[in-house]
Amino acid sequence: MTTTSELPPRALLTPGEVAMLFHVDPKTVTRWAKSGKLPCIRTLGGHRRYRAELVLNLLRDGAEGVPWSSITEVIQSALQEIRDDQAELDKQRALDEAAIARATRGARAVPVRTVEEFLPEPASELTPQVV
């Protein structure tokens, strides 16, 4: 686990490490880089890396340039989606319960049969036979 005190100033951080420092998802860090709000360096393999010095300055100086308001909007949007999903689940549960009630309304109870009913003689009279 990377902490701010362990980072040399010329170090490069992965999106996951930056995300951990800002307490966001790595995809959010990538979106910041794509939108130009967080400068990055590309490796030869095309992966994004972020200068630790810049990231630490952003953390220390209140992250000027990092869209905190959009982070709040994303969180609010996610919470609303969760609420909507829960409401939809509640509606579906009510529909399922109503369908079960309709299906079982005229149903007759099936009598439960015991094992003894299938035996030719009462189980107490059965004794092992020695041959």
C-alpha cells in the first residue's frame, strides 16, 4: 500500500495508486486524465502514469483542477440509481407476491403421506428375518 510519506517526488503512480490517494475509482482517475484535468505520462505499452509530485501537490493544495463538484454529482447520481433500483425491486417483489397469492388462491392442500402408508404392514410389526 502506498502512502504519501513513502513517495519519492520523481516517482510515477498507477491509476490505482492515484485513485487510492483520492479515494475514487481508478476509472475516475483515467477520466480525469482523458479530460486533461490530471496530466499523465504514457508508458511504451500505452499505460497511464502520474507524477507523484503533481498528485501530492493536488492533494496538499486542495486539488485545484480536480473536479470535486463532478465527484459529488457522480456520488449523488449513484445514490439515486440505488434508490431507483430498490424501488423497482420493491415493485417487482409486490408483483411476485400478488402472483403467488393468485396462483394459490383456489389451490387445494395436498395431503402429506407418511412412509408407513406405503408399507404392506405396520412398521412396528416388521422384524428382520434371519435366513
